[in-house]
Amino acid sequence: MLSPGEPQAADGATESGRGTRQRILEVSAALFARKGFHGTATREIAAEVGIRQPSLFHHFPTKQAILAELLDRDLRPALERIRRHRAGDAGAAVRLYAYLLDDVAALVASPFDARGLYNDDVLLEDDLAEQRRLRTRLHEETRRLIAEGVASGDLRPLDPLFAQQVVSGMLLDTIWVTGTHLADDLTDRPAQIADFVLLGMLADPARLSAVRERAAELGAGPPP
């Protein structure tokens, strides 16, 4: 039952409950980054959020459920982005550039410190099978887009698996830089990474400016 005066959302969830859930996710991500998933206890999360442990379990039954939602909030939009760009009708190099702009911009804008989320040992847990599947699909879609670029002659004849691993490494580095606040202003980060990756992959590096301009026409990247 709602407390007197407590607002209720259209789906029946209270606004305060949504705020608590978001706070649990933010605090958990920060603790996972600082102490590791296994090194963080649910009582620590509850204490830092300012709630009792039973209240935490009202929102998330297990610590794995918290990590699963954090991963979902990162992986599902990323998978949607790469699929949307793969389905576009621009050249493969332009679509890859636009995807990188959008994905890096989303990482920079994320309210969560994602440095502790992508631990391979933790991702092997049975409760995270769906998140492993999402990550695998994200990597597969990235490789397919790169393979399209190689087949069309847009990109150099490189191994799509190796190229995807390079892209993943750059994205993980962005997660690290964002989480540690090593850079005060990350506004230019999406374009920096997209430029760096495409400059190394383009069959004709002199086309980078044209690729960049076409991606801008598609509206990719951070909002102005």
C-alpha cells in the first residue's frame, strides 16, 4: 500500500521505489568497480543506499540480479544500436563509424560505473546466461558489420574477429576512463575513437573525412 502522498506511476510502481531501485544500481556498480563483484556484500550495498537489507531484496532478490540488470541496461541498447546501423543503407564504413559514435556517446553518458561489470569469471555464473548471450550477439553483429565492409572493399582485408576485438578493447577503455574520471571532458571521445578505429580499417584512409561527414548526416553521435 502506498504511503500517504506517495506518487504512483502509470504502471503501478511508486516514483520513490523507482528512485530507490536506480540508487541501488548506481551504488552497486560503484562498489563492483571498487571492490569487485565477489568482494561486495549486499549488506554493504544496502548500507550505502541507506536502506535495510530486506528492502534491498524487495527490489533485487540476489546480488546476481543486480548485476544482470546493470548488464542488461548496457548490452540491450548496444545490441539495438549495432542492429540499427547494420540495417542502414549507407556504406559499411559509414555505418561502423556511426555505430561507434553512438555507442561511445552512450558509454560516456551512462550513470553507472561499468568497470566492474565485465568480469569473465563472474559472467560464467548460471544466473547470467542471458547476459552472456547478449554479449555474444553484440560481438557477432559487430563482426558481421566489419565483414560487410571487407566484402564491399570499404575496409581493408582484415580478420573480422580481430577487428571486433580491437573495437571491444576501445569500448572497454572508454568504460575505464569514464569510471576513473581520468579525463575531465569526454565530449570528443566518441569522434576520437571512431576516427582511430576507422583510420586503421579503411581501405583508403583518405576517405575518413567523407565517412565522418556522412555519419554526421545520419545524426550519429552525442546530441549537440
